[in-house]
Amino acid sequence: MYVIHLKANASLQKLASPTVALATDANRIMESQVATGEFMYQAKSWGKPRRVIVQAKRQAGSLIADTMFIVTTMQARRSHVIETYVERGTMENFIKECKNDFRMDKVSHSQFIANANRMQIGVLAYNLMIALKQLVLPESFKKMQTGSLRMWLFKVATRKIKTSGYTIFKACSHYVHQEKWLEIFDSIRRLKVSIQ
């Protein structure tokens, strides 16, 4: 079973025109519109025709609808096929985030166990970042990717000060996101109290 995005071409656009017409009703120009349709399509390199689902989506105030074509062997409803494709895309973004931001695609040792441990540390770090996003970050930061979060919140020039019992990191008083940091620390304190 497969669900694959198809790149638009003139033939697909022509077959999708009735669906696109449904999503571009001139009487509803200030409303967002979504329409779905399906048809059988056979590219030159294919041995047989296949089921193609089309989704036409027009934002409120826009004149042109964006079209998405999905070829599939699934026999499910159109809406379910589109949901499956979107969820797959979301999962691929999570995998890409793990690879790019936590270097989970790199194996640096010849021993399997060493590489497995390195991967587990990466998974732990990723899960801690997700927990931070879901539990304590302000709304404006929750949709950021981890690479952006690290750049905005953690890659901060600080001065390390050691005292008899503590290590203190002092950030510049002109740090741009100081208020956001204080808001995050306050959320962590409230979370700690609610757990106890």
C-alpha cells in the first residue's frame, strides 16, 4: 500500500479542473474553501492507471486554489487518504529534525553498542526538548523547530562563575530574550509545584 505525492502537470491540472472549480466559487471569495476529488490517471511510464486524489484549497481573499495530487493504492475515503499523507509528512519532519538537530544519522564508532548509546542519548535529548516545548515554553515558541529554539534560547554568550557550592552562568543584561527566559523559568517552577 502506498500514498505518494504527485508533482502537478498539465494533464493532472486538466483532470482536476472540476474540483478546482468547486474550491474557487466567486460568490464565496472571502471564505476559505476546500474541495476534494479523484480520478484514474496513467503516466507514460506507468503500466496501468492508478487512483489519484486531488485536494484544491483556496485561502480567504485569494483568487487561486492550491492543488495537491496524491496517487494511492488505498481504497479508503478521500479525506482519510489525505490525512494519512499529511501525517506521514509530519512524521518525516520529526525524523528530519532528529537527524539535523541531534545528529542521529551519524555513527562515529566502530562498535555497535557505542553507536546505540550515542543514539539513545540523542533520543533522550530530543524527548527533553519536546517536553520543554509542550510543558513550559510560551505559545510563540511552541511551533519552532528545535534548531531554531537552540539558536534563540540556548546559544547565548554567558560568563561562568564558580562559587564554593554553585556554578553560575551570567548572561548579558542586554540579552534579547531575557523576558522569555524568565517566563520559562516561572513555568518550570509552577510545573514543579503542580507535580509535588
